[in-house]
Amino acid sequence: MRLKSLAVFVFGLLAIAGIALTMSARSFAASSDIPAWLQAHVGNDDGEISQVVLERARALYLKKVAQGAVHNGCYFAMDATRPGDLGNGVLGRRYYVICEAKQSFRAISSGHGGGRNLKGVVDFSNSKRCAKNFGNALDSSLTTGGAYMTGEAKTSFKGFYRIGAKKDQALLRTFIQFDGEGETANARQRVIGGHAARLLRGMCVRKNPNSSYADHDGFVPYGKLVDYAGGRSNGCTSWSPSDADQIISMVKGNPTTLYIYPESRDITAVSKSGAYWNASCLKEIGKPKFWPRKSLEPIIAQYAKDNPPPPSQPLPICTGP
């Protein structure tokens, strides 16, 4: 009986060792399968992509290609643990455009979700430089890490802005809808997607009945153009206008994948040995937090009920030239 028990014990140890070796081999394969030219871009400095971010982004892309859901030769990744603003007008490059067939790798800037401060209740806002709070609740304006696919493109008129003496330019902004899975499954419900980091502020209206954008009273909206490429978004992925044009042209009618790091599991594991988080931002934010929708959405809904917005007012008539 003792010999039999010993044999079972030894067999169990060998089985565990075999599983460990298999997992190690899979981990090694995930890294070694990456082409050498792409592996050369792996690192933790600005403009480089961290190993875990690349491995997950690539695995998502290859899975969707194998399923026949993606035929695009390029895919995207974003590392939201990195700083969005490096100071002195320099933006952090933490959004990645990877086209393996062309051996092309680009790192560009991208905004992160600004979150919100529900005054007197709870503060889950983020600074301009580093994101501390993440989540998937409706109306939270937070970034949610995980798997996405790009969807349809929709272009909308935002208004006119002045580019010279009595010379106007229409702001037409294209929005790429994202569809998610798992923790990002409500991306469409949250209207999460990608667009140029441009908007109009200080809105007013001018009489221009001949404009195709005029309302039934002949008025057209005007505003001041604001480029917030170095700022925060309402949870969407925002790019500089030139980068947005390129990305939108790549995915319009030709969907691909986007992987955003970190997921909630990464936020939970940040204090563990071997877990990845950008060192500069981690030092600044202390401990990151993930706000699950089941706990945050009721708080947001109650705050909205207790603090209803004032009645909407018509835009004022523009003054000046």
C-alpha cells in the first residue's frame, strides 16, 4: 500500500510538472512567435510597446482572423497605464498601429477617459497625465480595458468655426463605433469608439438660411475650435486629427481589432510581483482602481436623479464679425 501511495504521489508530481512545463512553453511560444522586426519595438520607453500589451493584442487579432471576423492586415493596441502628457507640449505615444504584412509599427498619442467627480458623493476622475480610475459603467466617462472590434463609421456635423475674416469652416467629425466582449461588452451602449480630438466650444448661432446645415429658422451653429489631443475623453479613444484621418481610412468598411490594457484583472494584480504597470504613472497615482458597472451605475443614476440638469436653453445669437 505504501508503494502504491508513493507511486500515486510521484505520478501527481510529474503531472504537475508537466502542466507547468506546458504553460511555460505556451508563454514562451507567445513571445517567440512574434516576428523579430516587431519584437524590436517591445519595451517600456515612450514609443515602444510593452510585451504583455503586444502579446494580448496580437492574440486577439489572430483569433478574430482565424474566426473569419477580420480580414484587415492591421490591428491596434493601447496602453492606458502610460502617461498621455509628457510635459512641455509633448504627448505620450501609447496607441499602436501594427501592420505585420507591411512590417509597419507606429506609436501615436491617444486620450484616456476623464472619469467624473460626483461632488459630495464619489470622485472617480482622472488627471490629464495618468489614468488612475477605470471602469465600464454607463455615463462614467471611464476607459475600459479589454477586447474590442471596430464597427461602422458615422460622420456628423458639429458646427462652423472661423478660419479667417468672414471665412468659415464646417467641423465634420467621424466616429468609429467599437464593439466589445466580456467587460467591454457594453461599448455600444456606452457609445464608446474612436474619433478625432476636436470639438467646438462657446456655441452661438448666426442667420444663414442658404446653408445646407441651417435649421428650420435659418440659423447655423458656430463655435471656437478646440483641439484636445493632449487631454481626456468621455471614455472614447481620441486621436489627433491627422492620425484620426489615417486610422478611420484603415477601418472604414474593413473592421479590425483593438486591445486596450489594463483589464480589471491587471488592476487587481498591480501590487503583485511581475505585474506590469507604467512605473512613472504608478508612482504618480498610487493604487489604480476598477469601478465595476454593477456597483457604480446605481450611484451615477441616483446622482443624476438628485442633481437634474437645468432646462435646455436655445443657443445665443453670435455677436461680432
